[in-house]
Amino acid sequence: MLTPENTVIGFIGTGVMGKSMAGHLLKAGYPLIVYSRTKEKAKDLLDQGAQWVNNPKEVAEKSSVIFTMVGYPSDVEEVYLGSEGLIAHGKSGSYFIDMTTSSPSLAEKIYEEAKKKGIYSIDAPVSGGDIGAREAKLSIMAGGDLEAFNVVRPMLELLGTNIVYQGTAGMGQHTKMCNQIAIASNMVGVCEAIIYAEKAGLDPENVLKSISTGAAGSWSLSNLAPRMLEKNFEPGFYIKHFIKDMKIALDEAEKMGIELPGLALAKSLYEKLVEMGEENSGTQALYKNWKE
């Protein structure tokens, strides 16, 4: 068993979600090594007793279980497969858990390279945004060896409430693509419903009371629609990262020979927001496409 007494955890990426996730591990008593490209983002964790290091190499050398929560597949590739990365400097018997939403093929490549060094690699992307991360209520979808998943599951339970093993390496990422596909089209519907309510002269907040608990109910309707009405477009999940996810899903769909018109539409609407300078806003800023 991996316990706080025999396990040092490394955490790379302390952004909007990563900071909260790392904090839960620290509060559970695990010694925590942290690295992020911007040290200031790790300040709260350092104040709570986490130890800072200067690069992924040092994280690998000092930790036996390492979580990563970074931005893009290119970041994942550098952190894991770079000359100063985790696999090059990781210890045999270590567990690597990438919680970034990344490409399934990259997850498979990392798994194979890690296996050569006797390292267990799990792709475990999450859903639930900043709220889920803060409240430790994330949905976690995992791919990799079942035995390795079972070993680290108690740690995952510190971060989420819906933890499902999906299969071999890359299957966690494929599952996350399903999640993002469902959210993308739903976000368009949420925005259209609110705009319709406003144009019809309804009180949108009152409308949400009726529709959010019925057949139209969704996480986005309950959690992001109120932010739209409050004109709160701070990121729980960045538009730039959502576009990245949608591109991965469309690329994977093309490889499988399937069309996803709803996803393609949502991606085009979000790309309009980037042209408006909204790439660092939260995904609920999609509402602005109808208002500005």
C-alpha cells in the first residue's frame, strides 16, 4: 500500500485545478513535491508545507508517485518524454498519473516508454472544473494497467467521487473526449436557452429553476448558466484549453471515420471568442457570442 509514511508525491502543474488537487493530497498527509512553470501559482501549497523543485527531473528523482495537470499535449510530451523529463529520470516502480486532457495516442506512447523502465503509467483525465477540483468531487476516467490503477485508487479518491477504470492505456483519454463532445454541444444549447428566455421577456434565473432539474438538466446548466447571468466569465476551465480538447476529439473522430457536426459547430463558435480576445475566459463566455 502507498501511504503517507512510505510515499512522497510529486505534482506538476498548479493552475486553476491543479492547485486544489495537490492541496487535497497534502492535507491527507502525503509529503508533496511541486513544480509549475510559474512558482507564484504554487505559493499557497508551499505555505502549507509542500516542497518546491525547479524542474520535472527533480520531481522524478524525489517522488515515487507523480501527478501531472498541465495545459496541452505538447506540455505533457515535454514533461514525460523530454531529456529532462519524468521517464528519463524516474525510478523503477514509480507511478505516473497524467490528469491532463491529452491525446490518446500520446498516452499510449508514454505508457510504452514508462513500461521499458519499470514505471507504471496511468492516463486519468478529469471532469468537474474548478468547483469539482476544489470540492474533491471530480469525475476521473482512467486508462492503463488495472493492477496499477488499483494501487493508486485511494489517492484518486482524495480528488474525486466518480472514479472509473476504462481499460488499457489511452482509454481514459478517449473517455474524456466523449465527455468533452457531450459538453460542447450542450453549452451551445445552454446559451441559446438563456438568450431565448431573455428575448421572450422571462426572468432567466426563474427559468433555470424550472428547467435545470427536469429533462434539460446538466452540469453546465446548473453551474455555468448562473455565471453567465452574473456576467462572471472567470475561468473554471479556459476556452483555450477547451478548444484544444475539441480539436483532439475531432482529430480522433476523423481517424475513426466518423463525423461530429455538433462538436465542429461548438468549436467554431469558441474560435470566434478567441478572435474577440476571450481565450483566457471561462467556457461560459460562449454566451458572449449572442450578446456582443
